[in-house]
Amino acid sequence: MLVLKNVSDIKLVTFIMGAWFVLLCLVAILTNGTGDTGDSVQHYLFSKYAFKHPELFLDHWAKPIFVLLSAPFAQLGFIGMKIFNCLIAVLTGYFTYRTAKLLRIRYSLLALVFLFFAPLYFLLIFSGLTEPLFALVLILGIYLILLDKPMFAALVISLLPFVRSEGLIILGVVAFYFIVKHSYKYLPVLLSGHILYGIAGFIYYQDLLWTVNKIPYASMSSPYGSGDWYDFFIKMNYTVGIPLYLLLVLGIGFILITLFTGKIKNNESTYQQELILIYGSFAAVFVAHSIFWYFGIFNSMGLKRVLIAIMPLMAIIALNGYNLITHEKLTKPKMVNYALKFILAAYVIVFPFTPNPAAVNWKKDLSLGADQDIINKIASLVKEDFADYKLYYSHPYISMALDLDHFDKTLHEDLISYNKGVDIPNESLIIWDNWFSVVENGVALENLKSNQQLKEIDRYETKENGRLIKIVVLKSESEVD
């Protein structure tokens, strides 16, 4: 009977996931947003042009596994990139549910609800960002461990650093787990990803250790500054929303109670797996990002979206919180208990779509940003009057708006080239913006204005969420009539 029930549950979840995938794809197709105007677009460009520039499959910032898997979808345009993340999200939901089942957590199906109705997770599905894929590979690796397939699990988890750099943190957690379980023979397998990509990239980099030596975040400083130690505790609310945040805190309280009272649920082995792999991985990533941001190291920007990488773990922890607060011993009679269960689940579902600071704003969050609207106007100008010009710019969306090969240096170079003293040739156009050009490439508008070779031909200014957006177009003085 248990086997039949499990088969029935899997069929139900498969149906739900199929329907959810169709719905997500419709949203992806009917909206024109890109998730954000920077990294999301940049990742798309790496994936789109990887077949034309094979070295992009080995770019450490772009993340080789992400580029490898997303490149075929990116050939369909940014909509293809969003559909890729829709597929990734659905698979993540399935393995989050299966992991909760293997951990014998009641109401495992709610793990799907807690995952998909975390406001920021829902939004990042419609982006080209790497967090959703990291979440999938992470939960798949943990699922394989619970399924008693440690060799396959170690192989999968060894690839995590090539999806996002937080994978190095997870490698440490899983290595600790194998040591605790005396499964020492699997420790070398955790290096498989580095060995595989070290060999694959040797011809290009002439360095077997390029996977370590080329880490883009290996810096004890950050151009983005630093923040308070508690910032991520605040940002968590804007990531998962109030109801899930409360359930997450209860879920953490649940594990602390069982840890210190010695009242272990289920069996000791399962409890140990949950404690180290679910709670340990969550804590390791959360604490690490808090430290990075507080000390302003490893190029941390203190972005709340990094927490989406561990969203499946948070969904499972929140499920423990849900089961704790709705336990039959705490809420009586039964009708009150049923009502509480329903209200909590319903609140999680409706919260992202009700007026609140963490809510999903369909028009703003799933549409192009103000800077992208400006760039689309500039793109029309470039196509009409400057089609043969070489372009210098830092904003990645310009390449997308112009459908221009971002990595062809005969067509485009980053503005950082200007800072390196490269002469701007005739028939060149510079498109300067007050974020990417300044923060990423270190080029101030005053430097360009002081260059007698260049002359401003257009300027755009607007505000979005209280932030000034300024984009200035300049061209070679010798080309001015």
C-alpha cells in the first residue's frame, strides 16, 4: 500500500509540476523583463555567444556548467533563457518535494508551495541568473545522498562551484558530512569537478589549476563597499516574505529544540542528514555571505538574491516550522488545527501578490527597467545613424538591444579599455552610463568630457526607485560635422 501511495503521490506531483511549467512559460513569453539589467543580461550574452566563442564555456565568472546547460536555450533569445530557468525551477520543486519525503517530513507537498511562493524566487525564474540552477544542483545532490547514492551525489555536488562560487562552501559541508559518516572514500570524488574542468581548460589557460587561480571573487576588498552584520537578516524578509520568514525561524527553532533536548525525530541517521545537509548548508551559506558583506570582501554586493541559491533548503526548514506550529498537541480541537493549517498555507500563497514591500509587482518586476527603455531608444539611434561605428560601452543590455556580438572586439569593447589608455579610433561611439561605466569600469564622465577627441551628442536622465539613471552618448570629434 505504501508503494502504491508513493506512486500516486509522484503522479500528482508530476501533474502539478507540468501544469506549473506551462504557467511559468506563459509568464516568461508574455513579459519582457530580464530579471535585472546587469548580471542577468550578462549571463545571457555569455550563453548566447558561447558556440561562436567556445572559450566562454570555460569562463569562471559566467560559470561553465551554467553556460553549458543554458547555451542551447539562449539561442532562442532571452525568452529561451527564461524558459530554461522555468524548467530548472520545476525540477527544483520536484526534488525539493522528494527530499522532504525522504526526510519523512509531514505535508511534504507544501515544500513546493513554500519554494514557488517565495516572492524573490518566483521573480528570479524569469531571469538569466545562476541562482535557480545552483538551487537545483544543490537539492539534487542532497537528494542523492538521502537516496543512498553517495558516489553520484559527490559527483553532482563537485560541479556546484561551476554553477556559483558558493559551491565551494557546500563542498566543505558535504565533506564534513562524509567525515562524520566515515565515508572517506567519497571525499576525493568531491574534487571531480575541479579535475574535469582543470583538464578541459588547460589548453586555453595553460594552467591545470585555472579553476582556482581564475576565481573572479578572490579579493579581500570590494568596489561595492560593505554593510551591517545583520543586513541579511533584514533582506531575508524581502526574499521569502513575512509568512515564510516566520515559518523559517520556527523551523530553525525546531531543530535547536531537538538538538538540545535530545528528542530526535524519526531516526538518528535521518536526523543527522537533515541537520548537516539541510540546516548546515543553509547556515554555512547564510553566515558566509553575512561575513563577506560585513567585511566588504570577495566582491560581495550584499545582494539578497544570493539567498535564492539555498531556497530549497529554506522551504524544507520552513516546512518543519509549519509542522511545529500546526502540531495537534499545540492546537485543539481538530477544527481549529485544520483551520490554522489552511490559513498558514493560504497566507504563504497570497502574500507575494498582496500590497507589501516584498510583493511581486507585475508591471515593475517583470518589465524592462528605466535604463533599458533608454537604451532601446539609443539602439534605434545607433542602427539608424551609426551602424558602422565601433562601440565602447559597459552596460550589457546595449549588446542585447542591438543584437550585437558582445565578445567581438571589432564591434564592441568595454569602457575599461579607455581607462587602459587605448586610443579611440575614428568612427567610434561611446555610450556611458552612471553605474556600469563608473562602478564596473571606473570611467567617470568628466574624464570623457575632458577628452578633446570626443563630443557629446545625446544625453538621457531619469529616476527609478529614487536612483538617478544617466546615459550619455559621445562620438569622435573628427566625425562631428
